[in-house]
Amino acid sequence: MIEPNSKGHLLLIDGLNVVRRVYEANPSEDSDGKALGAVRASLSTFRRILDENSPSHVLAPFDFGGPTWRHALYQPYRQDRKPMPIFLRNALPLLFEKLKALGVTTIQIVGVEADDVLAAAFLRWNVHERGPATIISTDKDIAALVSQGARVRDPFQNIWHDEAWSLKKFGVGTAQIQDLLALAGDSTDGIPGVKGVANKTAARLLNTYGSLQAVLDQAATVPGKVGENLRSSVELIHLARQLVSFKTDISLGLTWNALRYVKAS
């Protein structure tokens, strides 16, 4: 990406996260009509998000679908997740066309997820200190970027996924969300965790020892079954930590100028 010329406000919208939430909120059976209704409702949500945030630059990544680098590391990744309804997938080109008319650039990259694109775009914007960056997503994993300066908002509950939210939900700050998930796993994505270690125990370990590496270094001193399971799960923990991390060394094929937002008349 080309370095932006002046300070602004980057708005990153987790596109499919928004659309699927809207689609699944409708209890009707899957159909073309339901998908087209989701497109219309999603566009209203996008308009509201744009009006609320007044961005200078906008990008809405969408998952491309199919295997990703995470599947290459761990084949069962997301194997139990419900696939996107074909009706909704068929409606996405129409949504992309409508978003373009709104001034929103969309992107899909083979082999990576929208989360990776969000993280990559944010970090490249942030490194030049070009102004605030807001990420719109309900995905709990994205809140890990708050520790690096991102602002993350759930557009449906209208709440910020900030440090206070992270402490209440996970028992740790945003900088340790990925470490916690490496210990406890993430059933939503089919990421395995240490047997007997759920979020509360993972948070206690991290708060006691300070970091995931310190937990592993001190695993011999952790008593009982938790300690035993930690010591037998070191490779699994390292794998899970990779799976919950973002892949940011990717080519986005965009310039900041291409993401400049001009409100549609």
C-alpha cells in the first residue's frame, strides 16, 4: 500500500460478519428472497456505519471462501461451522456492486480470511500514525488489535470492544486475548485447547504468570491436572497460538487513494 498523504480516519468493516448476522437474524428458510432481503438490510447497516464514523478511507474485506492457510496448518479448522447458504453467496456480487456505489471498496483474497486483511490494513495504516482506525466487527478475535491502537465496535449491540469489555468477557486485557485462546481453544473455529482449561482457568494462568510463554516456562510448577495437561500439550498450544494469530504479510493490491471515501450523493 502507498503511504497516505495526510491524516485521516480509516474505517475497516468486517463485511461478511455484518451480512451473515443480518441474514441469520431472519428466521425464514434459505431462499433467494431471504438473501436479497439481507442485501437490502445490510446496505442500511453499512450506511449507518458510514454516517456514524465519517471516515476518510474505507475498506470492507470479505472471506473468499475455501481452504486457507489455517487449514494447511490444521485440517479440522472450522470443520463444524455451518457453510454459507448458496443463496447468500449468489447474492454477494449484487452487494459488492451496491457497496461500490456507496463508495466502499471491497476485497477478497484467496487463502486468507477477512480478519487477516483487516489486521494487515490496520497495521499498515497505523505504522505511519495517520490518524485513528476503527474496525467494525462482532468477532471477539479482532479485539486483540485494540492493544495496538485500533478501535473496535460491534455495530449491532453498539458497544466498543475495548479494554473494559475484554476484561469483563475474558478476564484479561486485549493484548492477551490470543494467548488466552491458545490455552482455552476456540470452539467457534474448531481450534483445540488444553484439556480442562476453559477461559476462566486460562485467564487465571495468564494473570498469575504474566504471559503465555511464562505459563509454558513455569508449567512444571502448575499443580494438579491443569499442570499435567499443560505439560503434555505444549505442541498443541503452539499450534493454537498460530491459528488465532493474524497473517499480515499479505499483498492487498490497493493504494490508500483507492480507499478514499467520498459520500455518495
